[in-house]
Amino acid sequence: MNNNALPERVFGLPPERGRWGFLLLGLLVNLCLGAVYAYSVFKEPLRETLGLTATQGNLPFMAFIAVFSVGTAFSGRFLDRYGPRAVMMSGSVLVGIGWMLARFSGGLGGLLLTYSLLGGIGVGIVYGGPVTVAARWFPDKKGLAVGLALAGFGMSALVTAPIARHLIAMPSVGVLNTFGLMGAAFLLLCVILSAPMRFPLPGWNPAGWTPPATGPLAVHRAFTRRDMLATRAFWALAGCYSLGTTAGLMAIGISAPAGRELIGLDPAAAALLVSVFAVFNGGGRPLFGWLADRITPRRAAVLSFAIIGLASVGMLRAGPGDTALYAICFSGFWLCLGGWLAIAPAATAAYFGMPGYARKYGLVFLAYGLGAILGGILSGLAKDLFGGYRAVFAPTAALAALGAAGAAAFLKPPAD
């Protein structure tokens, strides 16, 4: 018996119309999960409260991202077995508990065990749900649908950072109590939003649509995970994904300090522009997902690397007062980082098929975790070794050139 089977109507509408409700639910869930991107708001208050060094202050975020990517890789088998509702609700409880227990962390170790480990695992478990639900309900628009479901993750900091900043500034709350309050809210909201999530019946397709034999959405056969790992297409996709996220996170991780150092922005202006950049991060997901559907994942990937490369060159030339150039370049960095979080899942579905999709994309998603860690480390090293943030943009330009060449040559569907 398929416990995830749905009646003919979805949210009271025909499936072709009602399925859009799953994208809205996924967007809202990811709006909560993406609060990790607001960590910079917590960093300095945590250093003061817990007596952390600058390096130690970065560790909870880096550990969270690493655990998040590994959790996503392992959650796929449970999505296939138990369905998205049970898995997402379970992960939501872990997210909330992790944040709430961080309230009682008395030092770095406690923060790593609660916020990073429990919270990161929870987000990893939940994250694959909206992606897989979107891909299954929208075989005709995989990239666009996945991008819309994930847009909330990229834009989360636009909402969660001001809330966190306000709570931390309140004398009666402070930084640790803010973890507890936001964790309770995330638990409640994500459990409620996850409850309606379902997969369509096996083999369901929108009325009047049949899988194309050619083009970006064509799938010639479904690969098992083992078969997928043996293809050049998998390693090309994972390599490009890692290069794209490394380059993007090297840049966006220093958005505000680079604006202050290189352009001479005051802190308020830099913070405002980072909020604008978050909109590009969120918007990059549906935009590049749509492009992957229309012009193939390979061409969308090459375009993203070209934008990263041009933005890198622009920042190598930027100087005091070049606010417009800075805004354009960093909008490009944030746009393309968000873009890769739609290109990669769309390519996974198109290249390797939907059966077992959650587990297959979970393996591909490990490349994001690697890129996130490398991006954070390399941007810090560039600053420490060369004394300024301008040095970051030569590596991002090189990575963009390497990624564009690799995508053009190797990012293709595997042979049948």
C-alpha cells in the first residue's frame, strides 16, 4: 500500500493547479531552515558572551554546513521509504531542539553539539523533502519548481537576520535566549508546514504532458546510485557544483567587510546591501532552474561561471567610491550561488532519473558541503596571507574559468 498516494484533487484543486501549493510550503519551510545564513548576526555577540576567538566564532557555522550536507546525503533513503511528511516533520523537531538547546550552551563545545550537530542534521533531513516533492510533482518544470521551493532558503536572512538582531539587542533576551526563541518558532512552523507534503502517485504526469525524448527534460533511463557513481556525468556535476559553491561562498562570505575595506562603505550601507544581495541569492534559484529547463543544465552552468568570472574581474578593479560596481558584482556572486542550488538538483533529475532521486541528489549535495567549507577557509587565508580582501577575487576568477571549461566539456547527460 502506498501511504503517500493522493486523491485526484490537491488542496481542493485539480493536481495541475494544486501542486503549486507544495512549492509555497517548501518555500516557507526553507525560509526557516535558511536562518543559518543569518549566523553573522550571532557571531560577535557569541564571541563576547562565550569568550571565543575569531576563528572559534566561525566554527559553529562551518560545522553546521558540513553536517547539513552529510545529513542531506543520508536522508534520501528515508524520503523514499517513509515519504516527505514523516521525514520533514522528524527533521523539523531536530532543528527546533538543536536551536533551543543552544540556549543552554556554556561554550563552544556545547554550541557545536546543539546548534551545529543537532540543528545541522535536522536541516539536512528536512532539506531534501521540498526538493524531491517539487521534482516529482513538476516533471515538466523540474528546474523552475525546485528553484522556487528553495528560494526561501536563499532569502531567509532577509527575514530572520533582522528578527535575530532585534532579539539579541533586547537586554531581557540576549544572544543565547534568541537561539531558544527562534528554535521554538522553527519547530512549530516547520512541523505544521510539513504536514501536508506528499508525493504524487507513481508514474503521475500532468494532464496533456508526456516526457520528451529529447531536450533538457528528457531522461533516457533511470540510473541506480551505484550506476550513477560510475558515470563521468556524476563526477562532472559534482566537480562543477563544488567549484561554483566554493567561488560563490568565498565571495559572499566577505560581502560586508569587503565593501567597507575596498569601497569605503559605512557599516549601515554595507549591511543594507547584503540584504539586497540575499534577494538575488533567493531569486537565482528559480531563474537558473528555469534556465536549466530551457537551455540545458550545462549551458546554465557555463553562464553562471561566466557571471562569477566577470564579477571577480570587476572586484579586482574596484576602488574607493565604486559602490555601483561593488553592488553589481556582489549581486552576481549571490545570484550564481543561489543558481547552483537549482542547477544541480535539476541536472540530477534530468541526467539520472526520478526513481531514488532523493538518495541520488543527496550524494551530489555533498559537493555543496565541500564547497562551503573550502570557500570559508580560502577566503580567510587570502585575507590573512595578503592582508586584504582584494586577494580573494583572483582565486574566484580562476575557479570560474576552470568551472566554465569543465562544464562546457564534461557536463552532459550520461550515455544510455
